[in-house]
Amino acid sequence: MILVLDIGTTDLKGALFNVDGTPLEIGQKPVSLSSSRTNPLHHETDALDWVRGIRELCAQFELSSEKKPEAIVVSGNGPTLVPVGNDDRPLHPAILWMDRRCIEEAATISELSGFYVDPTFYLPKALWFHRHKPGIYEKAKYFFSCPEYINYLLTGSAATILPVDEYKRYIWTEELVSQLGMEWDKFPPFVRPGEGLGKTTAAARDLLGVPVGVPVFAGGPDFIVSIIGTGTVAPGRACDRAGTSEGINLCADQAVADSRLLCVGHVIDGYSNVSGIVSTSGKALQWFKEISGNGDLPFAELFNDIESVPAGSDKLIFLPYLAGERAPIWDPNARGAFIGLTMNHGRREMTRAVVESVGFAIRDIIAVMEEIGLHVDDLRITGGQARSAQWIQIKADITGKRFLLPVTKDSELAGDLCLALYGLGHYDSLAEAANTAIQIERVFEPNRENKRVYDDLFSVYRESYAGLKKTFGDMSRIT
């Protein structure tokens, strides 16, 4: 029996799996999300919500010395950062992955490093504390992302999970930390996914409700474990991590250099992980659902409501840049916009346009991948959107790609399971664990007639941002 935990933006999920991959129990607890109304760049969460949620899940699963997991693996959203004091408690709300307050800090680090560092990355957030919250910075014993903080509480071992060496520049390096005037001992040493971190302590039992003496293996950022948990471990396979935000990760047999995408070594040796991130996808639909007076409407009913709206939403497009945008435009000033509104459009057309905008954002990333010579055979979908067959089909129609739906919809939990099985020695490699444990339930083929409609609208989608880029920049400078 293996306990896996994944810390999302709005929910914490956990499951108990048998070693053969059979789910025994699964649970979910909400976590806080605080977005500033006065500063749209600020997004935080209370890290103690992670602690409370895990304690409640462990109680739900009735863990004890008699019902004791063989291993624990924790994954979580990133890049999220929380400063932790000598008493092992957070000194400040965790700054979430979607927070873009650190524009100046990112510019400083980009200039020092010689490559682009996004405001959402880890080191700009640490530098923000150094510059704007010096009292908190001085009291900080360590800076952690969410899974690393929980691993620390479980084992007492401070570590930063490094999927591959190239990720150091996206996390932190001793040279950069020193150049920025910060202390290197506040930044825990690196470990690899699947590496043993130690065993659970009596303090962890009292705080989190886990039995003492359970081996803990390093998980990692949610996008890394999703790659494993969808079987995206061979060239041409891509993973669509479809939740509050959207991450597209392609397994490629070559390295590429293009500023519009991220390219590092794959967690599977010998391959590259080429990726792009959409900042607000599911979050955009949740936002529109609420402001249009349908906040309490279940998503299944929402999709049934728009099913009669034809592909293309009657020539209406939405730009889903509600928290700036990452790939492929990397513009913190980008904003959301409806393009083409007329008197003939109503709530249903606008809702479908928001749904379709996610497909266009994905296609934008795939188009860049294919422009530079990569091939995308299929996309394996995971996350909340994987529970909507209508949304998956719309994505397939817009992109023209097959979408594969795994049996286990929460690929972070499935990936954590693979890491635990690998760490325990059940498989010789992560690729073997993923190819064996991950099964596909359904394949969605593109509707060619709908794709012809979307082909024309995709050109307009791209042109719309290009035309509004300066306007978005001008608006961001208005005080």
C-alpha cells in the first residue's frame, strides 16, 4: 500500500494505491487561494492549509501503525515558494506559481544570468522577499516549494527536487544567489525524483497523522509527475495537464532552442522535455462561470448548455490571458479579451468562446513546436478537464490531434505511484514503471469539419494578440 499526495492550486488530492496500481482509497480537500483585488499580479495561499488537508486525508484513510503505507510520495504545484522559519512554520503566505509580482526581480536575474527568467519562477520570488520583506527574509531558515515543505515536515530533511540538471537555472544556483546578495544555506540542496529522503518522524505523526517509519521518496513539481503519470515517456507523446492552468509537455528525441518554449532534459534519460504553459485555462472558465451568474452550475450542466452552439461560437474569440501569459508569448502584461462581440452573441456563445480559447492556446504552443521541426503524435490529458468529454473533443477538433484519456485521471497521483514503485525497486526504470502502470481508457479523434472552422479562427486568435500587445502594455502602465 502506497500513499501519494498532490498539492494543487485549489485542492489537495491524496490516494492509497496497491503496489499493482489498483486504487484503494482516494480523497480531496480544498486549499485556500487568495488573489488580490487591488493588485491582479498577486496570488497567494496559506501553506498551513496543505498541512491541515494532509492531516484530514490521513484521518479519512484511517492510517495507523497497523494500516501503514510502504512509501509516501508528494508532488505539488510549482513554481510556488514559501519561506519557513526555525520553528518550521511559514513566515508568509506561499507565493503561488501564477503570481507575477516579481517582474523587476526577474529582470535583474535575467540580466545577470544571460537568459530569460520569468517572474513566476522560484528565484525571483526569493529575491522579492529579500528586497521587499527583509525581516521575513532574515528570519527564513529555508525557502521551499510546496512538496518540498511537506517532505521536510515528514522527514526533517530539507531538499529541493531537481528533475534534471538543466532545471537549476530555472530554480536557483549558488552563483546567482551569491551575486544577488543572498545566503546559499537558505536554499536546500538538490535531490532527484524517486530518491529516498528518509522516513517519517514522530513529529510528522503528531502534525500530519502519518505513521512513524514510512520511507518518503522525492516526488516533484506537478508537471514532472504528470509526464510520468500519463506515460509521456517516448518521442511524439505529449501531456496536456489541464486544470486551473494548462501545461503542454512534449517528449522529444532532440533538444531545441526557441525562446517561446522551455526545453530541458526529460526525466527519462536521452530525451528532451519541450514545454509551454497557459497561465489561466480552467481558471478562465471558472471566472466566466461566476461573473455570468452561473457560479453554482455544475460544469457538466454548463457543457450541456453550450452543446448546441456551433464550433467557433458564431465567430467569437476569447483571449484567456487573465493573469498575463506564459508560452508562447511570455507577456506579463497580456490581458483577457473577447474579440468579435456583436448583438447576436449571448452568454452561451461567450461561454463556449472561453472553452475554445483553451484549445487555441494549446494549438498556439503546438504550432510553435511544429514550426521548429518537432512532431506531436498525440496528447494525453489529465486533470479536472479530463472529466469532460465535450471539452476534450473540442481540444481535439481545434488542434487536429488525437487526445488519449488515461484510466487514472489524476496523473500527478499516478506519477507519484510510479516514483514510489521505482524507489522501492519494483521497476528498474521510471520509463518501465510508466509504460507498465499507465493504461489508456479512451481515444478522441478530431472532427475534420469542425477543424476547418477552427483553422480560420486560429489565425485570427494569433493576430488578435499581436494587434493588442501594445494596448495591453499601455494599460499596465496606467496607475
